[in-house]
Amino acid sequence: MKLSNKRLWLFGAIAIGAIILSTLLAAPANNKLNSGSTYNRTPDGYGAWYAFMSKRETPIQRWRKPFEDLATNKTAKTQTALLRVNSKLEPETISKTEKNWIENGNTLVVVGVKENVVNAPFSTIHNTEFGNVKIDTQRRMTSTKGRRLGDRFGTIVWEEKVGKGRVIYSTTPHLAANAYQDYLGNYEFLAQLISENTQNIWVDEYTHGYKDSEAINREQKQDIFTYLAQTPVFPALIQVGILLLVAIWAGNRRFGKPLTVSTPVVDNSQAYIQALAGVLQKAESSEFILEVVGKEEQLQLQKALFLGQTPLEPQILIDAWVQQTGRPAAELQQLLQLQSKKRRISQIELLAWLTKWKQIHRHLPFNKTNS
């Protein structure tokens, strides 16, 4: 009996370890996290532009806390501009907290948003009142509304009014990167965009992994469950737990041959799991699993698509999924519709639903190179 238990735990540990390892290997790499940072002196960094602004005695500072702290900062509430240089191209979206902050009269400049690639030259020179601006991208936004820079192929930089404030987007993340030090027009152009009607200028370094002591201390106080929820390990553990629960619920397999035990030892954890599985089986509560796992899978997918942690409408999530992966909308729409119906399904349907969620995560463009 003891040998059987040891084998059972060994096999379980190997299976769980394999799933966690595969999840970690499939997780997005952070080797480009420093791209666009003002601390970065490589060609894709913004260190030279930050020095350019400081030399002009422009009131510019680095922000190394979550955006929510900026939105509640008494000294940075009104007539404030935040520059966010994306490490890689992201969708043209803003969170509810960012929208409220902008509506109060602030400016958000997002450099590096994902738009379609058009039949335009990769390198173009644009004559502006600030000098020649060099652009190295074929991505353009088709609309001309709010255009600040563009050509006959489309818009490269544009502005949108949000309440009393504004948000500015750029299709290239290298608008004023270190590589363009010979094109001061690029530096002047970005300086003008972010300086209009603002008193304080902040550069978001928190998204590049730079955190001040207050942010670090606060994050270190989080409990282990909060930490796991922010890592790729958490969805893997959720899936393993659900699969084990379904296997016990099904009751059609055993972990070895039944043995007669003269003096059984009560295992409280095992008894609790068996009792819970029995309740779910009798109640036929597959809709409970759909709701709990569905919400977590939807949240993890939302984070992977860089849409923040605030729950979004399903259609917004579907649109972002289609835009970033190029996959049919029906793949994700079917999963969301099934969990929203909150109806009981069979064990086979439940396992198929979990398998489709795994396929959704496999199609995420973590390792794709954006032009």
C-alpha cells in the first residue's frame, strides 16, 4: 500500500511539473522589456531623447509606479502628460482608469500601437515645421481624423479628444529613439506633442520593469496567491485541479487495483476532495466549473492581450484576439457564449471546452516579430 501511494505521488508530481514547465516555456519572453526605456542607451532606447528634454530644462521626470498611483497623485492630476513607449506593438486601447484621468484635462502619449501594414516604403522622410522626421515602419492608420503626421498611405501619428484631455497614438515605437539622434526633427516633434498644454511631463518606466522602493515594498507584501495569479503558473494549476476534479467526478478510473486495508488511515484532504466531487456529481454542477474557470481563463487571456486586469466586454476581447492573432472570431466567441449560457453540459463537452481554451492560449502571438 505504501509503495502504491509513493508511485501515485511520483506520477502526479511529474505530470504537474511537466505542465508547469511547458507553460513557463510558452510564456512571453521579457527580453525586449527594456526597449523604449529612457534608461536604455541602445538604438531602440529613449535615453538620448530624455537627455534632450532635460537639456532644454523641460520639467520631465520618470514614473516608476503603477498608473493607478499617477491617477491619484495630487501633484500630477491636471495638465500632466504621460509618455508610454511600448516595448512591442499593442492594440489602440485605454483602460477605464486611464480614460477618467485623461478626461480631467491630462494627456497620454502612446508610442507603438498596432495598425495594419500597408504598401508604403519602410523608411520615409516627412517635412514638418520642426524639421525632417524619419519614420521606419509600413504600418498606417487608415483614417485621417486627428492626424498629426502621415502621408498618402495613411496616418502615422494622430490625436483623439477625450473629455478635457487627449490621447496621442503613434504606429512606430521608435518615433524618437536613440537611433534618430541625427534627425532632431524627430525629437522636436515628440517634444511638441507631449508639451502642448501641459505643466508636468512623466515618462512611464514602470511598464519597462523599473520600480521605485515604494512600489517594490508594496509588491513584496502580497501573499502567495496574489503572486501566483500574476504568473503563468496559476492558469496551469487551475487546469490541473479542474482535470483532477473531473476525473474523480467521472468515477470511471482508479489509481491502481483496490486493496483491502485492515486499519484505514483517515486522510482529511482526500476526504474533502471526494466529498466535494460527490456533491458536484449529484448536483450535476458543470455550470459551476464553466463559470469559475471561464472567468479565470478570460482574465488570463485579457492580460496576455495587454488589455489590463479590469474585466472587459466579450466583444472587445474578441476584437483584440482577432487583431493580434489573425484567427477567426468564432473560435473565441463559441467559448465565451458557452460559459455565458450557464447551462449544464456533459463530461465530454466539458473536457472539449477545456481543450479549446488551451488551443486559444497556443495561438497568442507572444513570439511574433512585429515590423
